[in-house]
Amino acid sequence: MRIDRRLIYLAIAAVVAAPFVFNWTLPLGSASPRTRAIYRHIEALPPRSAIMICFDYGPASMPELHPMGIALARHAFSRKLRVIGLTLGPEGLIMAQNALSAAAKDYGAREGEDWVNLGYKPGFISVILGMGTDIPKVFRTDHRGVPIAELRAMEGIRTYADLGLVVELTASPAINDWVVFAQSRFHAKLAGGVTAVMATDMYPYLQAGQLIGLLNGLKGAAEYEALIRHPGLASLGMTSQSFAHVAILAFVVLGNIGYFATRRRRR
Amino acid sequence: MRLQVPLAITFIVGLVMLVQFFVPHKVGEDVMDALTAWARIIGAFALVLGIGSLFQRHLERMRRRREGWQYSIVTLLSFTVMVIVGLAWGKEKGSPFNWAFTNIQVPLDASMFSLLAFFVASAAYRSFRARSPESTLLLLAAVVVMLGRVPIGEQLSPRLPEATEWIMSVPTVAAKRGILFGVALGAIATSLRIIVGIERSHLGVESRT
């Protein structure tokens, strides 16, 4: 049995688009312990504590990771925490600015006072290492060129020890460097937000306690949106993802039926 | 000298950073701060080198009219326009740079990645066959995980997410941990080879075996 691949493409397009067109939603279910761990950690931080979110992704992984960044920032602003955004990849600069400003708008958080976007700095591992001893030395200004000393959001922030949490949002193995250099060497309180394909790589770190928690793909983002009671893009996308998974499995079953039928006929 | 000087620098700096990690003295931390600052500066220069290499490669392709040389014009033109626009009007929301990034690059990049969904579906249909006991096991695990990771799975059965969690946390982590150990040991071995000068591929010469 051979199905024209164009029919397969059409079927996938239809099942992904249908929930958006007809406004179908499925109940999300309970959040995983890994997502709850990050939520509880942020809930326990006192007001004016600072969390750092590293937006190391670009447009390709935006559907999964951008909602995580917005949800985390929203949660932080709702708890009156400071948010320090930065990126170690050039595409993340505008991602960080868009996510932080979108979340800040809902809570009246002001740039410079309640949140800051430190911008992009090349050097990856050397930046992570440098922040372990002196963050203002690595990032002397924010992305607008305002000196760090003039930003109230950066008051008292010198090293990872002054941060309540560091969250790395990435679709690459970059989070390994954060575990090796920031967590292992400088004992940063580290959490991760990764695409679903990357999640299994993070489980050893979770089980070793090197990661406090993990947001796993679009579902992780949707779970976090549900925890903060602010459904967004991720919640909207989960129904499409459900239908797409079922469609792919249906094609796999069809393919196997055809395979066994052909094998039997040959015998 | 062209080989000996880089090898000597690699050896000395590698040894210093290795020793510094285990010696919690202020002098060591200052040395690390200085070296990581130099690394960031070199990283910035590497960007410049990368841009130069990009231009060189695409100009060569245009000059020799190699296949796809028209796309090289698009590449260099897009790059130049974004640089000029970004420097002239900044990158804040509402600026031309931000508009071009949000309305051109983001949709293009996202569309390219979205094609994967269609290819995965087609590839799964064509090649995901229960040909052997191992492939059957893989197929069953894939079915459980794909259903368990989406809300519809929990609707079908609350056992599916539990089974998914077990597959992700036990056999998968066991395999991943083994791979991580292997990678870490390999990285240690390669690093030591580079520090002592056995591995020289980064200098453009053959390694000593």
C-alpha cells in the first residue's frame, strides 16, 4: 500500500490547522513534577529577588521556547521579582526583548527598574565563566547602552550567588555548558527550558539534582501557562500537536498493515 | 617556530587553566578572569573573521558563476542591508531592523523548521516498520511516548503518561548517561592530547600518533 506523500502532507496540514480554525481545545492534564519544581522555586523567592533568563534560541525554535520565556517572565513579574534577560546567540537578542516587554506590559514592570535586557555577548563559555565571578564586568551596559550601575534592576547583582534562579532556554546542547560551568563550578541554581527532542538529554542532570526543573517542549510551556493561570500560545498549540501525533501514528499503523499484508502475499 | 610557538602557548595556558580549577586562590581567579576576558575579545574577532569568510566565499561564487550564484547576491545584499539599517536606525521595536527581523527572518526561519513536521510524517509512514523484535520494541515505545506526551494521551488512558515517564526516566536515561560518560571521557582525552601537543589538527597539521 503506497500513499502519495502529498496526501500525507495535506493530512498533516489539515490536522495542525483545524484546531486553530475551529477553536478546538483539549484539556491539558496535570503539570509534570519537573515543571512544578520551577514554579515552586519561583513562588518561594522573596520580592525583588532576581532571576536570569537566557534566551538562546532563534525563530526556528520560537514556537516551543518563546512561550516558556514569556510565561516565566510573567510569573516573575506577578511575584514582584526582577528579571535579567540576556542571550549568548545573536538571534536571541530580539527574542529576549519581545518576550520580556510582552510580559512586562501586563504587570506594569519597567525596563531598567524591574527588568533588564543585557543583550548579546559572544564567547559562550567564556561569558558563562565570567559571570561566575563578575556579571557587571562581562556586561558593562544593557542592550540600549545604559551602564549597569545606573540600572536599579541590577542592584546587588554581582555573581550567580545573587540570583534566585538561572533559566537557560535553548534548542541546542548549550545547556550542558551551563551545567558544567555555571552549576558545577559556581553552584548557580539552574533550570532549563528545551525543545522536546532535547529533553531526554537533560534527564541525567535532573536526576543528579544539577537542574532544579525542566520545561519540556511545547507541553512544558503549556503546563507552565496553566500553573500561572495565563493560557497563551503554547496552550493553543497543544491541541494541534495532539492531532498531529495521532495522525503520524495512524500513518505508521497504515504503513505496517501494508507491510505485513505484502509480506504475507509474498509467502 | 610556526608550530612550536602555538604548541607552547597551548601547553602553558592549558596547564594553567587545569591547575587553576583546583586551586581556590585569588591569584588563580584573577588569571581566569583575565583569560576569559581575552577569550570574549577573541570571540568578537572571530565574528569579524566569519563575516570576512562569508563575503569571500560568496564573492568567489559570484565571480565564477558557480551553481546558485544568484543566491549569493541575495545573501550578501540581505546581510549588508540589515547591517546598515541596524546601525543607522537601531534595533528597538518599531525600527526597520526589528521590522525586517520580525516580518521576514522569523517567518522564513520558522517555515523552514516547520517543514520537518511533514518530512517526519512521510518518513515515519515509509520506514517505521516492525521488521524485527528490536524495531517492534522501538515502534511500541514510540507509540507510547508520542501519545503520552500530548493531552490526548491522558484522555485515552492515565496510564499512558505514566508509561511515557517510565520510558523517559529509566531506560532512556540509562542509555543517555552511558553516552554522556563516553562523551566526557572522550573530551578529557582529546583535551589532554591538545594540551600536550599530540593532537595538532587545530593548527592545520597532522597529529602525531
